[in-house]
Amino acid sequence: MKSPRQFLDILSFDPPVLTRPLFDPRTHPVPVTKQILDEIALSRAEYEAIVERLGREPKPLELGLFGALWSEHCGYKHTKPLLRLLPSKSPRLLVAPGAENAGVVDIGDGIAIVMKIESHNHPSAVEPHQGAATGVGGIVRDIFAMGARPIALLNSLRFGPPDEPRNRFLLHGVVGGISSYGNCIGVPDVGGEISFDRSYSGNPLVNAMCVGLIERDHSSGSTQGGTGPRIISARAKSPGDILLLVGADTGRDGIHGASGLASRAFGEQAEMRSAVQVGNPFLEKVLIEACLAAVKLPGVVGMQDLGAAGMTSACIEMAERSKMGLRLDVAKVPRREEGMTPYEVMLSESQERMVLAVTPGYEGPVIELFKKWDLDATAIGEFFTGTNVRIYDGPELLIETPIHILTEAPQYTFDAPKPKWLSDLQAFDPASVSLPEQTPAGILLGLLASPNIASKRSVFRTYDHQVQNNTVVVPGGDAAVLRLKGTGKGIALKVDCNGRLCFLDPSAGTAIAVAEACRNVSVTGAEPVALTDGLNFGNPERPDVQYQLTQSIKGMAEAANALGVPIISGNASLYNEARGQAIYPTPMIGALGVLEDVTKHATAGFKHEGDAVLLLGAASPWDSTAGLAGSEFLATFHSKVAGQPKIDLDLEKRVQQACRDAVKAGLVASAHDCSDGGLAVSVAESAIIGGVGVTVDDEVPARWDAALFGESQSRIILSAAPANIAGIREIAARVNVPLTIIGHVGGTRVRFGSSVDITLCEADDAWRNGFDRATSG
Amino acid sequence: MYLAKVKVTLKPAVNDPQGITIGRALGRLGFDTVDSVRAGKYFELKINEPERAVAEKKVREMCEKLLANPVIERFSFDLEPA
Amino acid sequence: MKFGIVVFPGTWSDGDCHHATSTVLSQQAEFVWHGDRDISRFDAIILPGGFSYGDYLRCGAIARFSPIMESIIRFAERGGQVIGICNGFQILCEAGLLPGALMRNDHMEFRCSWINLRVEQPDSQFSHLTKKGQILHMPISHGEGNYQADPETIATLERTGRVLFRYCDERGGITREANPNGSANSIAGIVNERGNVLGMMPHPERACEALLGGEDGNVIFRSMFTPWRQPADVSQRK
């Protein structure tokens, strides 16, 4: 777990247009002023640590490198000790998370999968279209840098309430950016989630997840040999290896992205709004093809994407990982603009760039290959036996700095107490709210139409979710399902997080996020085999946020351990605040599941008239008032975010196991996670998606609000032919999971006891059009 | 009545993928003296305003509010009687 | 049959077309780089979907100048089969092999969804295994698929039976709601005068397996490699 790149975030930020370079290494005065330290977001104490470790004052260019590499994004100052708690062991792991940019899991048949989430929150708040687009580009480069073909994108978006025009502007801009970039590069966008809450007003969350497939190496020129998946390392192999810079020319994009924005509260950024990075998806597409072809050439030993802090982090961390010194010549870097200083070249975050490590003598065909794709590939440096990075500007040596000092950022640990306000919120008893004045049917229709629950079809249909001919289950159900060509296998993918529950209890809420991501995968019949996380939190210098971070990661570790799924990669975006108010702690969880036989998968919609509707995981169809804690119902109809979320991880594991077994045995006609909006919403969704009515027979108890709309965890709605019920019952009993027959499929109405009786048409209209109605205008 | 001819282009420091791609294509077609291309948008607006100063002010507002994205773009316009 | 699948920078349906023609339909298929000129080894050419050159300037505007396009024009003149799908259709229009142009969808959004196509003309090398009025279910995925041409051109296309496919609803009705992009007369696919060049916006290669939602696309590729005698006066290819 040594490398800080393990959880490196590539969040880049948009700097001011620099009319004048901030630093000129030749003329800049030392010692450094507070203003400069602020600019690169280093504290005075950190600066003094640098002086002490170097045994001298850093030169200005060095200081820029420290600012970048000691940022939260590259250095993980506030999160690294916590992240060590996360489980990273699995017999399927081919590469441990710490060794490369992400862990790699073995799927069998010579195929491996790598996946990662990246946030682009702050750039998207400034310019939503380009911010989201470059976020997609960044995470895709992360994946193909490992030699993996990007096969799926997902995204997880959070905005403030859609009744505010600014939030609608952000939503439409972000969706447009994801659509324009993702569609152009030919990677299907197979799923995601969008939700709204006041806590994200002014600081939207834009998290993109990419999944890559690494195939068995068939090439004769393989430098690794063997018949396993060919994983490309982000390191050089031998002293003398040449560093090639490939892709876009370097401009003054995003300088101080890693250090500047990533380490400050967002409210301070107003002055820095300009020079947004504009991504070039066409170049990215060409770069994917060229790089994946290049790694098959002899002599190509390593590859790394340029993300946060551009060349600085990519090159220096590559050297660190290679345990070699690196000589770089900034004069060789192709520029898009004139008059750029070495400082600007080193810290530029221009998009669509990669570096490759190539054995000397083999670079000719590599450069030729890139030329075929109309791409520049330029030798900008070489590795040597040593421990320092030497940066030249032509013949002039600008700096020579020990690499380990640059990459060993300080680490801050904290032990903040639980805030009093949180204990008060948790003590709230949902039974204390009175029954609403609306009818149960009215509330069901209201929840189905709420932008958090309603179908996001109008968004998904602007994303190409079918390119590459693998998409078996399209977005809109629980998890997307893709087949793996030539194997008979499939994978299920989901990204999930309920920020409201994480706010009410960071530990339980994050455990629920893990459980729910896995449950969504399990309901398709797939076995969860790997997780990735995208941590979105407020300012880690605040004790409340420290408490949230600590508890959240503990909850994540506990749930991942309980469910036996390793966390193979991650990303942290801190300082998510607007107007001094932190966002809900939002640790997005991405889950990967494997289906040994892709034809045996379940989908969410009811299938046949006469099928029984079963609830797996609970002995009664009706939830108790405790299940209302943090629910959509309380938030929407009582404007209340309070209560104590809970999850029994042992039960959760068994419920998922039973569901997978039932799907695999072919006993189940549909399976759907029971979550936001509770049982009534989930049952109605299965009816709407299936286009057939449903009746839940039992009489709804007096606390119908909790019974119908409580969100207790570990529940799954199944439907099955009556003849299969005994088989499902047997499977549930084997793992000691309650199973209740709650109703039957059929007709054209959606009914719950005598409390709710609406037409399928009404329900369908609310669910299908609710999102558009709430977000247009 | 005035005719406004509005040009919207990316700010000089902002990456212009379209311009770069078109520039390279022109080079392949033999136009090898093309040094760079910047792409932009062009609008013609007829405005029912008798006063030039008012028309100018309104066009500027339209540019700032809608026609250009001030975060990445800049604009210029000519105004002529129509 | 040996299909040549052209790869432009930015093409992304190349792999899907290869999968559909070779893995699913057991034909020979080979990728051919846009910079190559020799396509003599192929029986049919596929211009696949994607965003060639990023669709910058206009869709297909830069790709049409690729060296291979000269060879494809000659190939088509000699009667060789050429199918342009999505971006390939746009390139064929820019290259003048097909009339008209694909404009921005009338609702201004990218649209990826399954749609229904009604077969208008089964007397064609690309559709002779279908029946007139048959409904084909397949995906679209485009932002600029709004087919437009001057009224005379549209009238000629209609009069000469060169409109192969039209967007329709699930019962075959040609309605405004079933038209996903605003195309004139709901046109989804047309052929050239000689009938050997097809351009269509929907993706038949994405409708090649039941597991992925449908197999209706196969009938188009199968028609291509199944012998067919043109009923009218126009000469046979090769």
C-alpha cells in the first residue's frame, strides 16, 4: 500500500488564464511568500518540512511539483491512513490495488477486469458540459493505461433541487457533456444514477466510472509471455528506457488543478473561473486505439495516463514506481501555445495525453504506429539508475530532486468525536411523525414521480448504451448486464450511494451503499467480485467532516469484509462545499458482478400473469416505522432528514446469496431490489417495467406510511411461477432467509390491500414522465 | 431595425479540438500553409430597435446571456441598419 | 462473401460490424484502413458507424477525403455493394454516392433506442429476403440522422422505389411520433439509382443476436450475400 497513486484522483481544475507565468524559475525570489504558498495550497508547516527534507530551499519549479504531489489528489494527505482499512484481498486479484493504478480481477477464460471511479465535481460546477466531458475522458484514460479495452461507462450524479434554474442548467450541461464525450469514443454508457438534494446546491457531484477488459495476450512480441491477461504496468522496466509523450499538444490548461482546487473550499474559487479545459473526444478515441495497439509492440513496457498535475504526477510517479531516476527535457514537449514556461509545461493538465516507457531501440515502430493514427509521439526523457528526477529545459538543468521526497506527502490522522447534532438527528423516532393527509395512493404516485425515483430514461437515451455489441440489460433496471464475447459469461455493473443515509450515519450509510451496490448486482444473478469507490466529502480540516470520513471508510471496510468483496480502486474528492456548507458525505460505490452463464440473468420487470410475488429477506410485507429513517418518504412528505439507518450485514449476505441461487436455478421470473421509496415503490416499478399489474393481498396496517414506504434494507422483490415457489423456498431456507408470498402478478391495476388501488397507466405515467416534468423548464 | 452580425469564438487559451482537426484535414488536402484554425459560430439577428445604442446594448446582453458561454467563449459583433 | 469494413479515425461500429458478419453470420470480414486504396479483394464494403474525425465541421465531411473513398467510388461504379451505416450513411452523402444530407435530429438530442423500421422496397440487393411492409426492430444511435433533400430528390427517391426503410410504430404506422429524428417522409434508408449503395441510420449490426435484444438486422447482411436477380432493367453488378 505504498504508492500514493493507489487512490489517485485525476480531478482536474480550471485555473485562471495566466497572462503572466506565476513563477519563472530563473527569476523568482526565495524564500517564498504566503501568497505563493496559498496559490499552490501548501501550508507554511509543509513548506518547512520540504526545506528540512531537502536540506535547502526548494527552487520555484520544485515548489510547484511539491504543491501538486502533496495535494490531496496526488498525496492523499487526509485519507491514506484510513484507506489502509479497506479490504483488498481476493483469490481473483491478479494485481493488488497498491501495485498499480487500480487492482485487477480475474474473470477466468484468460479475461480480467479493471474498473475505477473518478470525480469531476468542481470543473462541472464551473462549466458543466466540459467539466463532465473531461471527467469521462480522464477515467477512460485511467483504464486503457493498464492495457484494458474500455467496455462500459457508468456515472453517478448529484444536484441541488431541480426547481432551481441553476441546478437544471447544471444537470443538462453535465448530461450533455457525458453524452457528447462518451458517444464519440464508442464506449457504452450502461448505467448510473441521478439524485437531487439541497446539500448539493452549488456543488454538484459528477462521478464517472469506467470498466475495462484485459484479454489474454496472443501477440508473439509479448514481453511478459504466458497466456494470462496482459496487464500493462505504469512503470519502466530498465534503466535507459525512453519516456514517450503521446497525444495532444500541451497548453496552459488546468495549471494548479491538483493543488489549487483540490485543496480548497469551493467558495473561494470564484476568482479562478476561466480557462476551462475543453476535451477532444475524437482524439481520445484515436488515442485508445493507438495505445492498445502500441502495447502489443515489442519494447513497450509501461504506460501511464496524464491526469491531475499532468506530467508532474505521471512521470514522477512512474519513476517512483519503477524505482529509478528520471531525466526529463521540457523543451521537447510539443506545445499548443507559445511562451510557456517549464513550470507551466510540468503542471499543465491538458487532456488526452499519455506517456509510454519504451526499451531503447524499439521506439521507431512505436512512433510510426502513432503517426498512422495522426498522433504525435515524442521522446521527452529517459530512466536511469538513480533516485532523483532531473528536469532540463534544453541543455539547462533546472532542478534535480530526490523522487521519494516529492512523492512522500505528509499524512494527517484525526480522531474527531461524533458531533452532537448528529446524535440528536439519530435519536429522532420516525414513529413520532403523524400520518400524512394525502392518501396512500397519492403518496405512491408522488414518490414514483419524484425526480429521485422516476425513470431516467430521457437521460439514458442520450447515451449510446449498446455500442460494442455487449449490452444485454440496458440502463433503467437494477444493474446493467454485459456479455463477454467468446466466453458465455457476463458481468453486472452498478454504481450506488444514498447520501442522505451517509449523512445520518456515515458508517451505516456507507455500509448500506456497499450492500446496495452488491444487491443490485446480485438481483441479476451475478456474484459481486469487486468494488470501487469514489469518496465525495467536505473540507477535511473540519472535525465534522473528519468524523464523516473516518466512519464512512470504517463502514465501507466492514461491509466489504462482511460480503467478502475486495475494493480494487478508489478516488477521493474533498472540499466539496458551497456557501460554507459541506455536501452530504457521498461515498459512491461501484460494484462488479460475474455471471457464469449470461443467459441466466434476471431483470426487474414482472413477466407473466399469474406469477406469485415474493419478498425475500423479510417475514412480513410491511415495514416498521424504524424503516422510515432517512427515507425518501420522510424527506419528500415531511421535509425531514432524520433517524438512524441500520443494516444487518450478515442477513444481507444471505439474502443476496439466496437471490443469486434462485436466479441461477432458473426459478425466478423477475428480481428487483427493494430500496428508495420502499416496498410499494419497488413493487410498482416491477409492474411498470413489466407492463402488467400487481396485487399485494394482505391488509396494510395502521402505520401504512411505514408499511408501504419504509426502506429497511436487505429486501428483494421476486416474481415466480407458482410451481417454482417450493424451490425458491428451499433455497431461502438453506441460508436461513425469510421468504414471504405477498401477492400476484396480473391485471392492469396496482393494488396494496385496500389502501392503494391505482391503474397501471397512472403509475406508468408518473414514473416515466416524472423526471422530465421535474427537470424541464 | 438593425442587423447584428455576431461572431462567437473560443477564448485564445481554450483548447479547440474542432479547429485542430479541421486544420490537420486541410493539411492533408495539400493546404500546407495553414498554420492554425480556430472554429467559431456566426449569428445574424434582426432587431426591432430604432436606436442604435439600445440595439447595441441588447445584442451585448444576448451575447453575454445566451449566444456565448462566458466561461470559455468570447464574442464580437457588427451592427448595421437593416 | 468477403466484407471489407472501413476504419476511419473515430469509427466505432467497425468491431460490431465484424462481429455481426463474421462471428454471427459466418462470412469473411476484414478491417481496411481509410488510408488504403486497394479494396479489390472484397465483395462488399461496409462504412460503419462512429464519429469519423469527431464529426467536426459536418458529419462525414472530413472522412470523405480519405484515400479509400476514391476506391470506393470506383467500386460502386462497377456495381460493387456498399452499405453505409449511421456515420457511414453520412459519409456516403458527403461523398456524393447518395443524395441528400443528414441534419441534426429535430429535437436536438442524441438518441439511442430501439426503433421500428418498415420495409418499403423488398426488390433490392439489401432487402430481398424481407417482405414489403415487414417490420424490423433495431437500434438507432445518432445525433444527426435527420434525412433531408430537396423536394425533387425526395420525390424521385419515392417514385423510383429507392426508399428501402421508413421509421414506423410497432404496427407499421408512419407517424410523427415514430420518427425519431425528423427525417423527411420518415426515411431511414435509401439506395442509389443503381441499387448497389445503401445508406441507413439504424444499426443492423446491433440487432444480430437474441441475447442483445433482437436479430432483425441480420436479414440485411444476409440479403447482401444471398444471390438475387434484379427484376428491372438495371444491369447486374460485376
